[in-house]
Amino acid sequence: MADYAGTIQIGNPVDLIFDYLSDVENLPAYFARMTEAHPTGAQEVHTTATLPDGHQVQGDAWWRTDEVHRRVEWGAEDGSGYRGRISLHGHPDGTKVELHLHTPHDEDPDVQAAITDALHSIKSALETSPNGV
């Protein structure tokens, strides 16, 4: 099992970032391997991703948003232990975004790089758009 984390500072207000991240259909915009994500129930999503070897995989996951604590959490429904969360911490200069991921696999530097890439994609999407998204 392995745990990964990353943090980035974004110049947008916490509410705007939370609105963007809590929409499951935005996942493919910031997770490079994810090609589709759609809600299938109140707290359930169906995703499609492309693995590094080019194979596509599909799966179902739970998806929770916590507006009070400004947190988005997800995890595999297959019992594998895969789960993650994004926590937001607003302050006068913008928002600190923390991404945590737990996988049932051994440590992999590519996963840490993917987290860094995801955080930079979130920042880019929010800071370069005229309305923040």
C-alpha cells in the first residue's frame, strides 16, 4: 500500500474552487488518465481511464462532497482500498489545495508525478479562465 500527497496554492476563492472540484464531470480535466466521469447516483460515479499501457479500464466509485469542510472524497467500490481526497483551505490570498491518495499498490513515482500534474492542471484551469472555470 502507498500514500501520496501534494499541495498547491491557487489565487481563486475557496468557494469557486470547491464548486469546480465537486463536479465529478470535471475529473478528466485534471486527472490526465481519466477520460470520462459521470454520476450514477447520489454518491456514486462511473469512470473510464486509460492506463499507461494504453488499455482502458472502467469502474464504479463512491463520491462524496462536504461543502462545510470544503472537501471532496472518493474511493473504489471493489474493496481494494483505493481512495483519495481533496481538501481546500481558504485564506485572504486565495486557496491552499491538498490532494491525498491511498492505493493498494506499491509506491510508484509515476503516481506522485500524476498528483503534481493534477494540481497544476486544477490551478491552470481556474486561474486562466475569465470566470475562474
